[in-house]
Amino acid sequence: MSKNARKMLVAGLIGGGIVYLLHKYFSSTGFMGSTSMTEKELALIEKLKQNGQAHLFKGWEELKGKDAEKKMFAEQLVTLDGQYPGGLVGYIENSKKLLKFSKDGGNPFEGYTPMKPSGIMLTLGDKKFDEMEAAGMKVIKDTAFCLVAGGLGERLGYNGIKVELPYETVTETCYLDLYCKHILALQAQARKAGATDCVLPLAIMTSGDTHAKTVDLLKKNNNFGMAEGQVVIVKQEKVPSLANNDAAFVAQKDNAFSLQTKPHGHGDVHKLIHDAGLAKKWASEGRKYLMFFQDTNGLVFHAAPAAFGVSVTEEFEVNSITVPRKPGEAVGAICKLESKDKTLTCNVEYNQLDALMKAAGYAGDEADASGFSPYPGNLNILIFSIPEYAATLEKSNGMVPEFVNPKYKDAEKTIFKKPTRLECMMQDYPKLLDSKAKVGFISLERGVCFSAVKNNAVDARGKQAKTGFPESACSGEADAYKVCRKYLKLAGCDVAVEGKTAEYNMIKTDVGAKVVLQPSFACTLAELKAKIPKPSQVKLGQDTTVVLEGEDVVVERLEMEKGFLSVVACPGAKVTIDWKGDGPTMDFVPEGKFDDSKKEFSYPEDLAEKYRYVLTAAVALHCSVVL
């Protein structure tokens, strides 16, 4: 045999031949039965055994009649291996590094000095806000949107997907419908301005818990008016749980042939967008900005046009929509950080900020002359410049920096209270950027851009007592009406913005006129003013409920002290409202009774029937006022 032939034979044995030998070995020992594993599955199992995961396969040789279970386990491993850059071995290596960093008490911001970030503070209705809103509307035709919707409504006492919940109960518009309405309204404005073929894409990140239900919700509602292909869904997968500092994987408690997995964090949205080719596609189409937003914050689009305007005028590569933040408030803060090697602007978690300030020689997280912290509160509403975003994702393969947060059982930090996993956060994307990147913020009052709905009625009571913000369905709905009252007031109408304080389910709530201005009626303050040419002739009492919907609805006069009025104009219909009078009223209070022993609320059995009666009466009135 020639020398070259011998080299080829050895290479074959070391390469593909080793899989054959493994196959023979596992077959002969009973590791693998009649349900044969593929060469890929066998090779992965061997790699995992060599990287600290042999415990997962201990005793497999003696297990008879479990061939199907072994096969399913191997298939799960291959799937997980393909989802993580570097595969499961890469995940193990990264986990060990980060677990050691955590055990050693590592500080990710060591060597950095916090400084006030660059940004613009706006107030709804002032001249600067109007200017930024107008600037944003000029680039609306070149935008895209991404909804992060991986969560269920369990904390709200609801087992379905959160985007299916109603934003308000007057029209029962669900969150996903609301967001689609806003995007379509912005799209309509862009077309009016000359971009006649404008289609604004919406990407939705789902999870295993929400994917099928989100797809079904869109299908049942014809994509809520979005065109075919306008909505793209990307599904987030999970990563293996880690039992200890050696990054040992964990089998399910009730199934040794299945790995326990956990969510990797909403930072996965960047990799999903990259893997789906969306960032690259949007960049090639000439799109300029991408806005990320969360599942149950119905106020977000009131800030969107102005935020786009700030991104344009300040040339921000990353722009965070924020709210004023009090020192010590339990919300992440946007900070500019400087070290001898790098400058970056990013989110710093509230429990890290005070220590970071003191380490840099400051007294801590203190208020400035405004009474608020100089570091505004992060809402995870982010606007990225698409060309730079696409290029950065190409370099990082869509990954953003990871971290691990184990809860230790012992002082030596060797035993976990429960399995942990690697995580990543969408707001950590700026950490990938170099010091030249312009990263900043826009700050708006909370009632204009943020009202999260995430707590059940019982938890909301405690949250309100502690922070002043219950963040429940009750407060979210009240804020939905209040922001519309504020818009009407700024347009010159006679309506009280502040309502009466009332308690529902023991939650203090601002109750005033229930005003629903659908996005098709007006998606900006400027558009609203144009729709109400005689604002002095619009007067609404605190006991009124008004719904205005339709692109070609104009309000000449609308005077009501009480009752319900709904005006909904279909596309193409031109409607002028000239109305003075009252509508049907709701003569009951839709409130539950709290059982302190059970820590839950109960509701009247006939609540739905009573509510339906009021809405039916409103429909009859609706028919008589569309002129």
C-alpha cells in the first residue's frame, strides 16, 4: 500500500469511520435498539458525553424496550443543537464561562463610569413634540415593526395569549388588532403623502406557548386587515437548563428521555430576525427604521411618530423610548458608560445602577433639578436604524451578549436552588456597537407612551400601594380613555382630562369620559386637529362614552353630557358629525366582589347580559348619527 493510500485510510477511519464504529458499539451493547439512530444523532451524543453530559445517558445499555424514547431524546438533542450558534457544545462552553463569572462575583460594568446619556425630552402638545411628530411622519413609509409576543396572560389570571386580551371594553378591540390598526393607519397616511405602494411590515416573535394561538388569532380575523405576507411570524425556541456550575444539563423530572428547557430571553428576537433574513431584506428595500414593542402596552403608538422623528433629527442608530424615572425606582435605566477602552449607551438594571454610581465616586442614583434621575426609565421600546442593524447582525450572527442568573443555595455558590439557563435581553443589543455609534433616547410622560397590563387584580393592589401604578387591566383601560381625552383637550375641545377617582376591585382608578379614538380616525395629534375644525363645539361630559372610527370622519359639532355614541365609517365613506344630545347609559357598575379568604374576585352571573344590552342600544343610536 502506498504512503498516500495509508494516509487516506487513516483519515477515513478518524473521520466518517468513527461513526460506523460508534454505530456498531451502541448496537451491540443495547444502547440503541430496533429504532435506529442516525449517524448525526450518535455523533452528537458522543460529543455531549465528552463535554460533561454523560449522566444523561447513564444506564442506557441496560434499558430494554425504550428504543422509541431514546430516539425521541436524540432528536430533541439534534434540534437544540441546530438552534444555538456553535451547537450544544458551544452552549456548554459559554455557560461554563458565564457561570464562573457569576460565581466569582464578576461585574459586567467594572471600569465604566456612568454619565448622562444623549436624548430629547418631549411633552405631548408642545412645539418640539409637533416638530418631531412631523419629522417622523416623513419617514413612516420606510419603517418596519416587530412585536415581541412570547408570553401568556397567566399573571393576569388568564391562560390565553396576552395579545388576544381586550385593550378596552367599549369596542373590545384586542391588543393585536389595535397594533395592526395603528400600523395600517400610519400606512394610509404614508400613501396619502405620495408613497402609494407603501406596505409597512410587522414581524411577531412568538414562543412555544403562544405560537399556535397567535397564528390562529390572525387566521380567524383575516390578519386584522393586514395584507398577505405583511405579517411574518418568527418562533422562539428554548435552551437546556443547567444544574450546576459545570453546566450539566437536566432531564425532566418525570421523563429521563427529555431535556428540561427554558426560554433564552427576548434577546432571541434579533437572531430570529437575522435567521429569517428580515433585517437584510428590509435594508435592501431601503427601509430606514425598525421599532420593537411589547405585547400589552396599548399606548406605545402614540409615541411612535415623534420617536421616529427624534431618530431622524439626532441620527440615532439606536433610540429608546423612555419615561422619567425616580431614583431607586425598580425599572432599568438608560446610561452612557465610559471606560478607557470604550463608550456605550445601554440599559443598566436598577439594582446595579446605585452600586455603579458609588463605584465611580458618586453619592448614588440621585435626582437632578427636575426631581427625576438623569437616567431615564427603559421601557424596551426600541427604534433601530435598519442599515446598521442588518450589518451588525451579520457580524454577530444575530446573537447579543448573554448572562446567567443562578439563585444559589449555599454561601460558596456551588449549589443552585433550581436549574438556571443562559439568557439574553433585546435591550442589550447596543453592547455590540462600537464607540462611534450614536445611541440615545426620547423621554415622554408615562401616560402618553406606557401603561403595561401584566398584573391580576389582587397583585395590582399591592403594586399600586408600592409604586402608584397597578399595571392591571383596570388601569390599562383607564389610561386608554385618558390619553384620548388628553388628545381632545390639546385639540381645543371641552373635555376634562382628569376624571374622578373611583375604586374597582379595590384598585383606585381615574374615571372620566370613555373616549376611543381609533387609529383610522387619527393616528397623530396633527391629524386629530385637522379632523375637528371647530373644537369649541366639541363638549363631552364625564359620563359619556364616544367611539370615533374611520379615515374620512370629520367632527363639526359633538356635544354630550352623558351616554354612548359610536360612529364607525367604513373605508370610502365620508361622514360629518353634527350632534348634540345624549345617548343610552349604563345603569350598573361592572365590579366584582373580593373574597379575602380565597384572595380572588367573583362577578355577577348576568354581567355579560347587562353589558351586551348597553352595547346593543349603542348600535341603534349609531345608525341614527352617521350623517
